[in-house]
Amino acid sequence: MALPVATLRDVDLVIVLILFGPRKLPEIGRAVGRTLTEFKSATRELTRDENDGKRGPTIQVETAATSPGKPDNTKTMS
């Protein structure tokens, strides 16, 4: 017979409370929170690095109108 998820969670909580005691639980919670924050940060950084690599380097192409030494052929309206 399978136990409901809430019952299993409650049993796990009681076991953790017995093993570590009520004084250690806040410290463990903070450590878990810091670990998750660091993991998320590293994941975002890796994703950002991967996305930057897919875009590739930007290449500037000079055309006859923009190459140095040639006059600009654009007209301005007055």
C-alpha cells in the first residue's frame, strides 16, 4: 500500500528533526539555500556563455560608401 506524499514528507521531517535537532535546522536550511543560489547563478552563467558563443563574433564589413578615403555618398535633406 502506497503512502500519500504528504505523509512521506512528514516522516522525513521527523527523521531529520530527530537526527539534527531543532538548533541545527536553521543552519542546514541556510546552507541549502546558499547552495541552491550558487547553483542557479552558475547555471545562468553557463547558459549566458553558451548563448554568447552561438552568436559568434561580430564582423564589420566596409563597403565602397563607408570605406576610408572615399567621400560619403549620403544626401541630407535641408
